[in-house]
Amino acid sequence: MVCTANDLQEWKDFPKGLKVLLLDEDNSSAAEIKSKLEAMDYIVTTFCNDTEALSAFSSNPQSFQVAIVEVNASNGHGVFQFLETAKDLPTIMTSNIHCLSTMMKCIALGAVEFLRKPLSEDKLRNIWQHVVHKAFNAGGSAISESLKPVKESVVSILQIKQETEEQKCKTSVETENVSRVHESDREQSVGSDKYPAPSTPQLKQGSRLLADGDCQDQINCLSEKESGENDSESKSAETTCGNPIDEGTVQMSEPQMTRKRVVKEENDSVNGSQHPHNRNSANDVGGAAENLSKASAPNNSCKSNRKKMKVDWTPELHKKFVQAVEQLGVDQAIPSRILELMKAEGLTRHNVASHLQKYRMHKRHILPKEDDRRLPHPRDPIQRSYYPQNQKPIMAFPPYHYNNSLSMAPVYPMWGQPGSQPAGVQMWGSPGYPQWQPSESWHWKPYQGMQADAWGCPVMPPLQGGYPSYPQNAAGFHAGVVDNGCSMQHNSFDLHPAEEVVDKVVKEAISKPWLPLPLGLKPPSTEGVLDELSRQGICNIPPHINRSNTR
DNA sequence: GAGCAAATAT
DNA sequence: TATATTTGCT
């Protein structure tokens, strides 16, 4: 559900007035919960024994829309009876005790969630979700009378929302940065949609709540299995396993967000709720919620299935990695030290070792080829044609430098490190030659708005004046200003190419517009292109051209 | 703990 | 099927 800041207005009083039946034998606990709920504008009726609660509910079911029921060692029978009687009422169990079989039984009897005491405000704040969920997912049976107004209210607001969104879409389609708009919308929505309704069926919720109550066990369980790993590694387990679902509904703090992005769980759970595209959403904030649901689902399978963590080597992470390797130097770059320098929570030494292995492997494979290819005149512009038709060039300039003074973001080619190369060897690949490209699984997908700034990946940047522009274009003639040891070795050539060479390059650029522009050629400005087109009598540009190839 | 290679996952 | 990543072994 997409909810933007504007939409919040429609919900500003939500969940004000939602009627809560609170059954808790412990008076002080009941009072505490009640006051918290009332602070959130819920209307709370407290009962201290199940008979009383049951009779109140039975005599007037419409008086309650959600129930919070405490279960303890002695009141099991009554509570179960309550659950059976109040089937239509979304009932949240709460308890001080941790008894899996009780939890299981409650869930089996229809409880929607099992919360461990003490009930934090975050936990309580979101209880409305179960009301909405029940109202919309009554599972064939007619929904209870008390939930109908909730449903109607939600439906009516959602209809308004849909219209709003349609308009929004229409407008955004007309703009060039369609996806950028959506992206920011989504980000906004994650921040503002504090109470997303649950989308999981109750069965899944069951496992989710187990996670809530069971998390400590599971952390231990996981830590044990992650044998031989250091503290930070168990931290990662804690992060993914231990975070109660509530964090998905309240705003996550930045470190949490980061950690969630760094380590993603591979969902091999039985519910099949895996979203293949999730791998790609790691970079966007909107993906966090999905990741969360992913993360929460398999928690209950901890004891039977080995948890598998897959590190998402995001551009940022890889950047850190390369920085660390660079800082240490090739000889000193060992996983543990790299890990230290990276200061990336949730990353294990194994992860780093593996990445290092791959890093070295690629270096080994690529560098010799690079050297071979450099033998002829590497900057001969004709060699642009060496790009296979379907291959986009890797943008290799400028290499990252800590004091990078370029206004554009540093370019991170995948493998290689500027600082540690022997003089004369161009780590970052020669522009004009095909070289190793990040493959699919380097899935820092060039989502809109992301420039090829982190990895030097073949990201097609947004159109500038109708031609794709590449970092190298910007870097080409200005490369000299980059303050780094191994950058441009061809500055004099770049700065003063022979006229005939320029002609040749320009001709080729015109005849093969699909190829990247060679170093030094800047794409024409939008105005320039439009001027030229209008001079040629073309006044209307189809919109699809205007916004095409933005990725 | 490092590094390699096999196994596994995607 | 290819490649990335994890896991197991030395």
C-alpha cells in the first residue's frame, strides 16, 4: 500500500476511537496497558477475569473491535474459551511466560498475534492492523458488525487515495523522471506510512509472532550454528533474526536500515513468500519493508533449517571494501583486517574473505588481458569499435581517491585498486576496451537516480541532450585535475588531439550513436539538440524519446 | 585465520 | 548454464 505524505491527512486521527477489550488479571499491568492505549486514542475497556470479559463481549459484541488478552499459567482454560467464543474479534495474546505450546494453541484458536510482556508502545500502537486485516480478510465468513465501520472507513479513504494516485501517475508519466518520482514517493511513503496493514495471512503471522517471542532462542540458535565466527558475525544474526516485526511498522533508525541492507536472508522457508526481485531492492529504502517480511518469515524454521545469509555487496559496501584493501595494501589485505577497516556491521570475516577471493581472482584474470590489449596504441579512437555491439563499456575513470576533488561522485570500477598498482599498469581499465563487467548478480541495479558513481558499472546514465553521456566524458578532458597517482596518463593526448583524429571521432560518433562517446567528446546540450532539430524542421519530439533510456 | 576449491544457490 | 556466494578443508 502506497501512502504519501498527503494521504496522511486522511488518516490523521487513525486509529482514534478503536475499541479495545483488555483482559488482564494483573491490575497494574492492565492499567499500564490501558493508559498507553488511551494515549493513542484507543478506547479501552478493562476486564480482570475471562468470565467477565466473555459476558461483556457476548452481550454486546459490537462494543469491541480488538482484544488484548493476557494468558498466564493458570487462566489458560478461560482464555481459550474466550478465543473460541470471540472468533470474530481480532485477539492479541500477551503473556509474561514463554510457552510455545500455549502460544501455538492460542494462534490455532484464532489469536492474531502473541506479544511478550511488557507491551511497548510500539507494539500497542499497531494493534489496529489486526482490525483492518480481520475486516478485510474475514476468510469467507461475514465480518463482525463491529468491524464493518472500520472496513467502510478504510474503503472510503482508499477510494480517495486511488483517485489521487491515478492523477499522480498521469502527471508523473508526463515528466521525464518518472521513476525518480516514484522512487522518492516510495521513500516518503516508507517514512510516513507508519502503520502499514499486515498483508500476511494469519498463519504467517503466527510464525511472525513466534519470532517476537522466540527471538532470543533463535539468536542463540543461530549464533551456535555460525560457529567460529566473531562477535560482529553474531551481531548480524541478531540483526536479522532478532528484530521483532514491530520494527517494520515503526521507522527504523539509520543503523538498522543499513544493517538490514547489508545482510539479507535467503528465504528458504516453506511458505514460498520469496520475492525474487527483492535482491534488487536492497538498495532502495522501499525494499526494506519487503526485506523485513522476508526476514521475519523463516525465523521459526531456525531449528530445522540452517539459516543462510547472503551478503548484498552494495556499491557502498564494495566501496568500503576497496577502500580497505587499498588502505592496507595488497600484501596486508587479509579478511580480518579488511573487516576491521570496513566497519560494516553484519559482515562476517567469511563474507569478506569470499569477496576478497573473488576480487583477487578477477584481478588476476583481468589485468593480464588489460596489459595485452594495451600493447597497440590504446587511445586510438578507432578502437571504440572494439566494443561488441551488445556490450556497454565499463567506465573506468576516474579512479576513486580519498581526496577526490571532482564534483561528480567517484567512479568505482569493480575490481582493482588504484593505489596498489605498480606504476604504469592501469588498474581501472582502458576506456575503449571491453573488460570485465559486473554480471547480473552484482545487482546494484541501476535504478533510476543512481549514477554510475559507485562501481563504474555499465549504467546508462540519464540522457543529457539526447545522447547518453558517460562519466568518462566528464573526466576525459578534465582528467588532469584529478589528484591521484594513477589516473590519466594520456593527458597531453587528450588535451591536444590531432584535428584529423577529432574529425574521425566525431564522424564515428555521429554514425554510431549507440556507442559511447569517446573521451573528450561531450554530448550536446538539450537546447542544442532542440535548436538543431527545429532548424531541421522537427518541432515535436515524441515523449517516449524524451524520456527513453533513462536507465 | 587465510586461502583454496568444492558445493550450493540463484 | 553461468556465475556468485557459501562452506568445508588444509
